[in-house]
Amino acid sequence: MGSLRVLIVEDEMLIRWAVAETLTEAGHRVLEANDAATTLRLLNTSESIDVVLLDFRLPDCDDLSLVERIRQQTPSSAVVMMTAFGTPQMMAHAKRLGVYEVIAKPFDVGTIAGLLAEAHRSKTS
């Protein structure tokens, strides 16, 4: 599957840690952010990000507007959103903004690497 550069954006430290550990063990390079400001700074200063795994609710922004900023700043990055608060309207709006998939929390951390690889392939094919 090859190594991906993944940015995990999650304000809950234990979720962020579990996903980061799983992806690192799978051979991926992981960056972490706990808010929108850090996310945008990392996207600005880091080498290209293949996939952004984005929590829907962050303390410092409406996350669908963050999706728009991510799409503008790094259009080649795939975005996968995770949420415990998904509504059909939010999910449809996220898809229109270019989110590859919206996954419900809690989710099986073991399946995340495969999903992120699929999201990346969708942007490169």
C-alpha cells in the first residue's frame, strides 16, 4: 500500500493517540493537530499531506469551513471526516465539499489505514 503522510486532526487526545499509533505501526508518517489553527499551520509549513483525517467538531471552528480551507490550501489532499454528531445534511454537505468519506465515532481503529489508502487512491487516480 505504500507510506502515506497523514494529518490527524482530533481534539480528543486518546482518539488522536490511538489513530496515530495504528497508522505509524502500519508504516505511515503521521502529523497531529488538536485544533483548526494548528491544522492550517501544519498544512502551510509541512511537506505535502496525502490524507487529512478530520474531526467534525473542534473547539476553534466550524469544521465544514475548515474543510473548505483545507481544499483551498491543499487540493491534492484527500479528506476523511470522523464524527459522533453526523446528520444526513452535514454528511451531504461534506461530500459536496470534497470529503471522501464521513465515518461515525466510535469506529474500529484497525480499519482506518485501509480507508485512508482508499481515499488517497481516489485523489491520485
